[in-house]
Amino acid sequence: MKMKIALIPGDGIGPDIVQEAVKVLDAVGAVYGHSFEYATCLAGGCAIDATGVPLPATTLETCKKSDAVLLGAVGGPKWDKLAGSMRPEKALLGLRGGLGLFCNLRPALLYKQLSAACTLREDIIGDGLDIMVVRELTGGIYFGERGRSAAGDAAYDTMAYTVEEIERIVRKGFEIARKRRKILTSVDKANILETSRLWRETVERIAPEYSDVTLNHLYVDNAAMQLVRNPHQFDVIVTENMFGDILSDEASMITGSIGMLPSASLRADNFGMYEPIHGSAPDIAGKDLANPIATILSVAMMLRYTFSLTKEADAVEAAVSSVLDEGWRTGDIMSEGMKQVGTKRMGDLIVSKVK
Ligand code: IPM
Ligand code: MG
């Protein structure tokens, strides 16, 4: 297969980690006979510096012409004082909206090799953690109308959803649950919000089509509590944009290894943008200290979800696991008795396992 991939290294450690992920993709290509062609583009703070805007039109165009997008990270203190529409984060919203990436998959997986990093007590976490948060990504309060009163002493943000928007993400949730442990938890605030009542009605209406999946509804405040009380009750969580933003941070933090977690943002045709869930960590940028594993696992998600290359995706995930088994660690996941390596060496080790 021949594939075109848009690379958006972004800011801070973004370029460091994307470089390692590309090495792994090239290794996959060499072993399994695929060719990956790359087009590198600007987004985030580096785009503001170079072009004056966080998401140049050429970047969006290049992404649209590609088969998938790999993003490092955007943002940093340098651009924190800019106005809302000029902030690096605007690039992310522009890419999500502009590319129609409504389905955000955020796995929270605790690697058994790193179980010491888990933030919960051993008796609560038991034999690990494997939750998939399915977050709606192009609707709700993130994309609703917002504004200030003329006097500037009042402000509003609007949360709006159509049945169509709810149905397509909830179906994704059911389909993913079907391939896992078959439990879907739909999270809303239906005791208060009208959008949540529409959400719950929609979930209930389509649920009979997925009668092999056990469905639960939770209010978002209760879900936040249950995640730390008994995370094992969860398999797949499906929820709207902002609830998903918050709950996915909570779920990922339970694993204690934010440098390990990938994410995918998908369109209906499986075109997708892939990125680590962590930020740009400007303090360690360019120092060969960043953990490239979350980005490398994002590449595995790309192979799995956009290109349906299951064998190749499994190979990348197995390579990561085997490098961890051998005791190799970057600084962020280092513990006693393990062997510390830098960004590039970690990339090389994973490449050597793929080969
Ligand atoms: C995320 C981030 C973004 C979001 C920000 C940076 C716009 O927190 O991807 O979860 O809120 O969606
Ligand atoms: Mg977030």
C-alpha cells in the first residue's frame, strides 16, 4: 500500500517525538511492504511565528489531500498571552472542525510494566486498567455560539447538538464496545441539560440494534467519581465534547503514564488525525528527553483505524511492550532498577523490535 501522511510536528517536544514515530512508520513500511510519503506542515505556535496565524490554510489543504495526519503537540508559554482566536489551541479546533473529525478515541491503558505509576491503590486497580473514552469532537459547547455583552460584564457559551451528531458518535461507541468487553457507558447531564436529554433519548432509541452490548447511563459528576472509585466497571465511555475532554484527562491520569497514551480523531470514512494526549512540554524540547511512545502508539492507531493494517498495528504495540519488558525507560516513566534512555534511543529500540 502507498500512503500519504501529513506531519504536523508543532511546538515544544512535538518535532522530537514525531521524528521517532516516522522512524517506526518507515520500519513498518520496510518490513510489510508499504510506502509512506510525508508532507510536513505548520500549526500552532510555530505557525503563528512564521505566518501570523495558528492554522495556515495551506496546512488544512495538505491535510485534506493526505490519507492521515500525525500531530506532535501545539502550544507553549510563549503564546499564552495571545487573544483567544490567535492561540495555538485554535489550530486543533480548526483541524478538528475543518477535517470533520467528530470521533475522538482516547484509550486509558495501564501497562503492567508501569503499574507502579498508577495513581490508585493496588486493591482498587487490581490487574490493570483498559478503558476507551469515545469523545464527540466537533459539536457542543466547543463549537457553539459565544460572546460578551456590549458592556463586557456578561458572557455566554452555547451547547447545541443535533440528533444526527449524537447518533453517529453513539454508534461508534457501540461498535467499539462490540469489539471489546461489550459494556458501553453513556455519560450525560440529563437531569439538567436539554442537550443531554436529547442525547439519552437517542442512545435509548438505537440501543436495541446493539443488544449484545450492555448499556449504562451515568451523570457526568457520578462518572467522574466512579472512575476513581471502581474503574473496572468501565469498558467504553461515550460522551459529548466537553465531558469527554474532562473525563479523558481523569482516565488517563489514573494510569500515571501520560507519556504513553495515544489518541485518534476520526471522520466517518476513517480518515484520521493521530496525536499523543500529552502536551508540548517546552521545558524539555530538543533535549532528547521526551518520551516518544505515545506518538509511536498513535502511529499504531493510524495503522489500525485508518489503514486497517491490523497486523502492522499489533507489531508496533508488541514492539513497545517488549522494549518495556526489557526495562528500557525514558525519564518520565523511569523507576529503580530500570535502564534510562533518551528520545532517539527509545525510538531506535522500538524500531529494532519491529524489524
Ligand atoms: C484536548 C485539549 C484541547 C481540548 C484544548 C487544547 C483545545 O484539552 O485535546 O483535550 O480542550 O479539546
Ligand atoms: Mg483536554
